[in-house]
Amino acid sequence: MARLRRDTHTAYSESAALRLRAAWLYYNQGLTQKDVAEKIGVSRTTVIRMLDEALKRSEVQIWINEGVADCVELAVRLEKAYGLDEAVVVPAADSAETTAKGVGLALGQFLTEAIPDDCTIGVGWGRTLTASLASFRPARRERVKVVSLLGGVVEAHHINPIEYTWRLASQLGAECYLFLAPLLVDSRETKRSLIEKCGLKTLFELAENMDIAVVSCGDIGPRSSSLSRDFIARHELEELIAAGCVCDTMCNFLDAEGHTIDHPIRHRVMSIDLDTVSKARHIVLVSGGAHRAPAIRATIRRVGCNTLITDEGAALAMLRLAEASAAA
């Protein structure tokens, strides 16, 4: 699927990041204006306007000014290495919290422009997705549905799948479908009963036909900052690590190649199956930090990815993983 078009609003389409991206593709990669327009999802007229603005601002001389240009180059390399429609790379930060905030702000800007009318959006959870709300300023949309892809947590928590879904839908003026169940239940039987007898089946049916899926992923390990660490038993976490788990995507645990870890916890997680997520017409994957590169790669292998939003640290680490895989 081609990248989502974002021509209806100029605030993001003509922002510095996208303008420099267009300039990089046109001047450094040798793409035509038409090719650049298709690549970044705007009209050729918008590309012409952005290139002209880049020249007026002296952003284009012999080369694109270093700094943001490094992010643009990394984005282009990621797209080639992982077969993405689009990569958005933000400058690296000095902590996991500021990384999540920076990547989240980029997600909010992207979603502001990318969500059309007549659309079903499935959303996951995480610090990065929550941070996107700070820059999410959409116009009101018509006939949009926002669907939570996993259950919530019982205690009050500022990072909660249900809370994020509701706030996103509220700002869009969209219908909201909440996954009203705990993130983890006690057994496979309880999970089946909740889905089939307690009204959750509608969520699974909506998820089968998502236009956009927005998911994040976390790493699993001794220094992991994944939120799932707070909700699973320590012995289960140790068993997952011993089984080769490197990734938590919507509380689905994956090995380095994107295979689901065969552990009993997989049958107790209240979430839409990753096979269903992979059917979405456009998958937006959002995560940052060099330590999360294996998790991002595993998620791409498991569900695919059209638009990746990440930071410099993760981008560089992912490119190294791609090079190592190619050399093997």
C-alpha cells in the first residue's frame, strides 16, 4: 500500500521535516518531482512549493544542512533496508522518557494529517502513543471508528490502552470501541468467555477490517522499560527471556525473528491477535531507542509496517541489524 496522503492540511505537509525530506529525495536521490510527491504522499504542486521554500530558507545549497538532514538520510536508508513506505526519524534524546516524548510528538503530527474520513483505526498502547496526544490536533472527521486493540489495567494509570483510545476518538469526534477487559486474565477459558459472551466479539470483527493500525513495541530484558514488566509475574518474565523473547508488541511476546513465544501467557492476554493486526491496510509502528531495535525488527517481521516512526538511535541500530542479516 502506498503511504497515506496528507494534502488536505498544510501545517504538517509543509513543516521543516517534510520539506527537508522532499529536498533530500529531489536533490540527493535524484527523484523527479512526481516521484517525490508519490513518495511522501503529497501533490506535485506541494512538492514544488516545498522545494522553493527550501531554497529561500537556504536549506538547500550544495548539501542539506546537517542535523535534521541526518535524520532524513536515515529515514531513506530505513525505507530501503526494511521495505517501508515511509520512515520518520527524529533526533536522538538522552533518556527513554524524552525519546518516547519526541517520537510520540512526531506520531501526533503524523496522525493529525493522516486520518481520513470513513476510516477504522485500531490503536495499541505505550508511553510513546500517549505522548502523541500532545501534538494531535486533527480536524473533526466523519464516519471514523477508533478501536482499542487490547484490554486495560485495573488501577488508575496515565498509560492505559482504554484511556488512550477514548482520548484519541474524542479529539476526532469518532465512534469509540473500548476493550473493556483486563489486560491479562487467569485462563484461556476466561478469555474465550469474555470474547464470546461479554460483547467483545464486535472488537475482533472491526479489527478484521482496519484501515490503519497504530502499534508500539517494547524490549524485553534485564533493563527493559516495557510496560508489560509491571503486569506479569517475575517468573513469567524470566521464562520468556529464557525462551528467547526480545519483544513485547501489545503484550504479545516475540523472538528475534518475530515468532510468538510458546508460553502459557499467550493464551491469557486480552488483545487482538497479531495475525489480525497484520491485515490492516496501513500499519504505523512507533518506538524509539537503540536498545529497542531488535524489538522493532521483530515486530516488522511479525505484522509488517508501512510507516515507521522512530529516533536516530533505533534507526542506526536497525540498519546495523539489517547489514548483519544480509552478511550472514
